[in-house]
Amino acid sequence: MKKVLIAEDESAIRDFIVINLRRGGYDVVEAEDGEKALELYEAEGGNIDVAVLDVMMPNVDGLQVCKELREKNSNIGIIMLTAKSQEMDKITGLMMGADDYMTKPFSPTELVARVDAVYRRVAMNNKSDEKKSDEIQLGEFTLNTRSRSFSKNGKSIELTQVEFQIVELFFMKPGEALSRTDILSKVWGTDYFGEEKIVDVNIRRLRMKVEDDPSEPRHLMTVWGVGYKWQE
């Protein structure tokens, strides 16, 4: 069963989310604050596919929950819920490991579509051991699409499932400039509702993991006026 954790302190919004996700075929567990969300995650034995977290919650806020869930599980899908005024929280959430964010208010259709998109990536990663072994090496980096692992000079680099898909896209087309639209459609899907800046934040996060000096990247290069490319 597809399982989603909802953490939202406003009961009306939480009920709205729960009802629509259950209609969409999800098994939903709900929490009224961040502390309860973390307790539920442990109570479920980590068996959560997607977490939908409100940024502003009492006790433990959504950003802290996001950070802790990502540390526990690199494959869990995480969507942050923010208000229009919380622009910096969107970026902070993505830097802490969230896969996507939604700005309130949102429609039931958009909500289910976003959760579906994140869930598909999680499910694909969970089935990765069924794939034929395939290893790609570029310079000191090795990407294994079967084990969904990534390493630099033999040292493992922990990637979220979104980060892995971005790296995989670059490794399939080394040296080729990819636009933000290309990356967005390939990784988030052609029906993605969000903004292209989510690509920029994920590139920034990846640079912190793969570059010796993220401020002077040698591999994840910006192609001005186009997008990004992977350079050996």
C-alpha cells in the first residue's frame, strides 16, 4: 500500500489533504505537529513512501522534520507546504533534502499529482534491484543505476532520489548542455506544476556534495543562457 505521512497543524487543511489522498489510493497517517510526525515515522518502522510537511508547525517545525527524515531515509519523498510569504523557507527546505514544495492554497488535483510524481520516483528506486546492473564511470565518479549508488574516488556520496536522477541524466549526456526545462521534465515529469528554480536549488545542493570547492565548480557547470552540463 502506498503510504503517506501528513504533518499539518491546521486541522481543516490536514483533513482536506487526508481526504483527497485517500481518494487517490493512498494509506495516510496524520500528525498535528512535527514531533508527532517523527514519532509516527518511527512507529511505522520507517515504512513511509512520501511525507507532506507544513513548514510552520509547533514543537518541531517542518524544516527540522525534513532534515531528520532525510538523514534517516535517503529515498523517502518529501514535499513541503509553504505560504506565499515563505520564499526563503522553500529554498531552505529544498537544501535540507525536500523533493518539492507546494504553496497554499492548492487544488486537490495539484496535490495528488505532486504526491503521485514523488511516489513514482520512490517506487522506481525501491525496485532498482530488479534492473540489470549498469555502471557509468566519468573521471573519478562512478554511478551505479542498479544499486542507485554514487561515489567519488571510491568514496560513497549519499544522494536523495531526485539528486540521483539529476546526476543520472547528466551522466547519460556528459558534456551536453541541458536546459532547466529539460531537467525539470525528465526528473519531475512533463506534468509538473512548479517553478524552474527548483532545478537551481538542487544543482546548488549537488555541488556541495560533488565539488571540492562548490563556489568554483569543475564538474557541474553553469552554461549561461542555457542551463547546466556535466564536465569531466
